[in-house]
Amino acid sequence: MKRAVLQSRRSERSYFPFSNQFSNKASEDFRKLRRFITPLLALCLLATVFLAVSAQEKATHDNNKPEPKPTPAKPGATRAITGNDVAESTVYAYGSRGLLAQIRRNGIERGRITRTTNDGHVEEATYERRFVRGEDATKDKIRIDQKMPTMEYSLVFGDGRLWGIINGANFTPRQDAAESFMSQQWHSIDALLRYKENGSKVDYVDKVKQKGLDLYVADLTDKENHKTRYYISANSLRVLWLEYEEPIEPGGAPVKFTREFHNYRVAQGTLVPYRSVLLANDKVLQETNVSSVTYGVKLEDEIFRNPDAQASNNP
């Protein structure tokens, strides 16, 4: 039996004569390949770790980096405010020049007037003001009908002239009444809104703070050299009050008049103050309260025609 096993082993060695040689050679090749690959794998692993750490550090840095602040615009040279700037802004706030010219070409205003006389007596009257605008203020047609407890009369301006009508008869108003009527046209909000049409000049004075309000101050001078100072809200661009100086009596000392404007409302897309107060040297002279105003009303020329002129044209 022992002899048979030994003979079998010798037979296996004779059948695989080079098995040990191949095994030894393969082992040697593997050892050489391992010596080459191992450092390469280690290098790749090290590079991967390095890149991962670098990416993490960059992300952390970017997250902690403050957001860039916007670069402020370089300040340019600021243009000085002009009187036209203030006037045009005011015109726009009241409805724009085109809208004012279209809507306020004619109209009717009704309300109540309260006057305080020099002796402290208070007079009240209702009024109706009808108007048709011309190319400029000198070509306007205006008629104011006033009704008092004791009398009724009308003052009419047309063709550059002012006259009165009482009981259907024409009369010449007293000088103080005529000047008071015309002052309402010369020193008014409309005088500022129509400064271009009237050929008036507007000068910027300053931006001030009065009565807790930020105000633009502008002076208007018309072609007849009537001067009016306007105090305009810097926020709303509404005229809050105006000032001018005139003598109450012909030849008298100039008196400082102030006209305040309150209770602004929108009338047909335009701004209208429904209450105004006239003061002389800070003393209230007159208060006007508007009850209604309607623009775009067709008005006949007859109501603005001078009876004397009509009589002379029809002998």
C-alpha cells in the first residue's frame, strides 16, 4: 500500500513537470506588481483626501465671508433748484398743464363769503363766480354775482376792463372795490399755475421749515410788476399760503396780505381749495367757503358784455 502511494505521487509529478516553476514565477510577478501598485494607490488616496479637505475649507471660507456691500454711486454735480422747477412741479400736482387747460377753460363756482369790516362788523354774502379763460389772464372773462341781505350786485371783467351791474344798470366800482377784485386775480393760485401763459417770472427763494412743515418758497412777478410770494408744501406741492403787499387805500402805506388755502379736494381731476382766508397784518378780513365748483359749463357771452358797449354798438 505504501509503495502504491509513492508511485502515484511520482506519476503526478511526471504529469505536471512544470507546475512548481509556474507557481514560483506567478508569485514573483505578483510581488513585483504589488510593489508598484501600492505606492500609486497611496498617492491617489492622498490626493483625494487633499482635494476633499481643500474643497471643505473653501466652502467654509465662502460661507463665513461677508456679503459684498453695494458700491455707492459716485455723486454727480447737483443742479440748483430754479423757480420754474417749483412752478412746473406745482402745475403737475394740481392736474398737469394739459388737464388744467382742458378742464378749467370755463366754469361756475358757488359759495359763501364772510367779511370783517374795520369796525369789527361781520358781513355775509353768497356768491356765484362764472368765468371763461382766454389766452392769458388779461383776456379772461369773469363775472361775480354777490347777494347780501340788503343788496345784490355784480362785478364783471372782460376786454381788459372792470365794471359793475346793479339792478340791470351799469356802474363804475369804487377804486378800493376794483383793486380788491383785481388783487384776487393777480395774487392767486391760478396766477402761479398759468405763469407761462401770462408771461410771468418765477424765482426760487429757499426751502424752509415753518409751522412744522417743509416748504418751497418762490416769488412770482407778472408783466405789470405785481409780486406774490408762494409757500408750497415740499411733500404735496400744494400752495398752502401766499403773501403780497399793497396799500388798503390809494396812497396809503403798504399792508402785508396773507391768503391761506385749506380743505383741498379733487374737482374733475384737478385740485381745488374749498376754503381760503385772507388776512391783513395777521388780522382776518375775509373767509371764502366753496360749496360747489363745476368746470366745462357752456356760458353765453351776454353775461360778460358791458351794457354801455352793447348800447354803443346798437344805436
